[in-house]
Amino acid sequence: MKLALPVAAISAVIAACANAPKPTGQPDAAASSAPVASAVASPKDAAPEAAADPAAVVARGQKQYEKFCGFCHGAGGQGYVADEAPALANEDFLALATDDFIRQAIVNGRPGTTMSAWSVARGGPLSYDDASAIVAYVRTWQKGKLDESERAIGSSASSDRGQKLYAARCASCHGAKGSGGKHNALSNAELLASASDTFLARTIERGRKGTPMPAFGETLSKDQIDDLVALLRIWQKIPDPIPALPPKAGALVNVVVNPRGPEPGFDAKASFIPVDTVKQALDRKAAMVIIDARPPADYARMHIAGAISVPFYEVDAYAKQIPKDRYILTYCACPHAESGRVQAALRALGYPRVAVIDEGLYPWRDRGYPVRGGAKP
């Protein structure tokens, strides 16, 4: 992909990444809450690169985006490639999202959703400068300018009125309490920690053209939109601290589930195994290896009981501890974007029996099958 931005334009993008202001929230009467600091808001070593060549930074960001982002958000940022990942190249989004807002989403993720935390501080592969480079690359898709105007929330905004509006207009897509829906989790602590009231209100007003998010400014009054923002602030909580992370390559423990058990009886050539079939085999105490393909912080938050953490981007480093004579299952939450990469990598390394748990993590959990948090299988 060739980037045709003039050097001056790219320079402006890099400068914005380096100097992006932190978004601030306008307190409202119902919630009296502004965005709160995230658990990994500003690492001590997070000083952006000085005097970096702008074109080189964009090229670096493109490389990182293609490796860690494109399989969900689309090669061109069009979105909805895997698990309803939002469109990053959307003009309505880019007009409102500051560089810091995008960067914090990369660094801290959206815990409890399919958006992982990619920062080194959370066990991921990306430095602060890597995240800034991805922001610079994403900005190359933007045709318009960043809207820096403020949109104040009225002092009479009511979360009670907002709740009724939300149930009627928003819950079918975003979930009854801002989570569990098909689209963005609006009650997510990391989202609300970095989203200003202006960002939230303008997003509701303008929507996202070309996506399922309509422009409610055409059907709701300013006061009604203020009420919705007040409700979102009521849902806001302090982001969780960084959890204890699972072992790194070379330090895995309890790699095989039921090591003395029988073979699971799965088809050796199968690409996908249903969650119910996997559970039945585990109930028989069948032996297998279960691999969580997501970044480590996701594993630490919740994983299938007995699974080990093998991030999809580091399979080669972990493979030395994974036996080739066992049936291997891998999963993610996408439900195949990351686990499919682990499957392909292991097959390329000569592992004869590797399949993806078809429906992924959340259907497993929703069936009441065993999951756990923490650093251990």
C-alpha cells in the first residue's frame, strides 16, 4: 500500500500524536463524573519519539496495524471483519477521536470485550511509540479535520430520563446496561475513562455514516442526548488494575489437561470443534492441550479452565513446550481471527492435530462451562 500524504501533512499527524491533549469530561448534574484516569494512562517511559521521520513512523504504524489490528478492523480500517470490530477509517469517528483517545484504546484495550490491551505494560507486544505510530497510520485515512469544538452537557441532564431513552433507542445494539450487545460496550470502564462528554454527545448526535450507528441528532433533542450522556456517566467505574499475567514462553506449567486421560476422539483433520463436543471430551477426562490465543491480559481476566496462554503473535517462542503427540485446541473471542493464526502457525511447525474451538470463549462461558481468571491454567 502506497501512502501519498505530503511530508508536511504527515509531520502534522506525528506532532499531533506527540502533543495530543487528554480529553476532559464536562461534569453533569446526574452523575457528577468526568473521565477518570486509566490503569495505564501514561507510562513513565512513554515519551514519544523525538525528531522521528514522519514517513517512517507512518510506515511503522502500518506494519503494526497489519499485524495486530487489520484482521478485525479491516485492512483499510473499514471495520466489521471480525466480531463487529468498529470502523476506524470512518470520518465521523476520526473527526471526534483525539490521538490520545485512539492511543489509549490500543494501550489499555476494552477489558471484557474482544478489544485487547496491546501495551507492554499489560503483557502485550506494543510500546507506547508503537501505539503512537498506529495512530499516525490511522490518521492517514482521514480526509477532514479533527473537530475540537466543545459540546457542554446541561446542568439539568437526568440519568433517569436517559435510562428510558436508552432502553428504547440503544439497548438493542449496545445491551441493556451498556454491555453484552452486538456493538460497542458503552459502559466499558476504559472507554468512559478516555471519552469526553463532547465525544459521547457528538457521537450520539452524528452517528457513524456507513455503519449501523444512526445519527440521533435527527430524532432526539439536545436535552435528550444530554440525558443519555448522564446515564453513561452513571455507569462509569474506575478501570481495573493490571492483573497478574500468565507465564511467558519457556515458563509454561500444566500444559496438558488430563495428561493421563484417553484421547479425546476428535477428527485429526478437523479445523473446528464445537464447544459442546469439547466439554463432553473434558467430562470424560480426555487428554488435550487448550491454547488461549489472545494477548496475556485477556487470558488473565478470563480463560477456559485448564487453558494455557500462547499469544497468536508468539507461537514459535512457546512451541518448544507444546507436545506434538497431543490433540491441540485453540480459541479466542473473535471467534476465529486470533485462534486461526495459532492453528496455522502450529500446523506450519508440524503439529498434526490442531483445531479451533468453533464458537470461541464467550459462548463457552455463556453455557456455564468452566472458566477462571488469573495467571494459572
